[in-house]
Amino acid sequence: MDTLTRIKTLENELIHSKGPTIYELANSLNRSHSYLCRISSTTEELPFPLEIALPAMKLKKNYNLLRFMALECGFALVKVPKPVRTRGEETEMVSHYQTLAAETVRELLNFLANPERKGYEKVTGLLNGMVSESISVRLYIDKKASPQLELGI
């Protein structure tokens, strides 16, 4: 599937996916539902404006289009998770990170031994999870280290 067809498919998926109905979405975006249907149609060549795409993604909580555009441009897109707050959660964070890393490596080795579509989807999901978890850990250690760094310790 070429890039433009994939983009149109993702736009259609965004407008017609779960969440608010197309009528509710049209009302929120101050557009008609027929306009949203036309611009998201895979058979129409109408542009899908960012003024509609961004609010629609937020309302539907569907960021597949944004994720695809980022990957096409060579960027990784991950949602930044909330940072850990208590000492007890630190241990949980480390344990979860270690478990996720071990599972990711295991699935990566399985995929490399037997490359199949199902394995590919599983390993890419786990790799994305690792990136997200790594960012979360990084935000936490930055927060924890900031008082010491400010004092020059």
C-alpha cells in the first residue's frame, strides 16, 4: 500500500473509529458530518486539514495517523507517561522495566529466529513500550537528580 493510500485509510479510521460518533465529532469541530465523510473517504482526493486532524485525534484518542506520519519522517512517537512519585513506586518501576526488557529481548530473539507477521507486530509493540518506559524512567531520574545538580553535588 502506498503512502497516500495508507494516510487516507488512517484518516478514515480516525473519523469512523470508536469514541464520539461522526455527528458528535462534526459538532465539536464545527463542520458538517458529510464534510468529514468526504475528506476522510479513501476514494476522494480532498485534503485532510491539520485544523481538523489534531482536534479529532484528541477527541477520539486515536493517534495512529500522527504515529504513521512520524515514522514516515524518521521519528519515533511515544506518549510520555506520568512520572513515578513515591519510593515504593521506584522499586515497582525498576521491576517493571526489567520485566519489560527481558520480555522484549525474548520476543526479539523469537522473531529473528522465525520472522512472521504476528511476531513482528508483537516485537514492535514491545519495543515501543520499552521506548515509552525508558522515557518515563529518564523523566524520573532527571527529577530526582535536579536538586543535587543544582547544588553542584
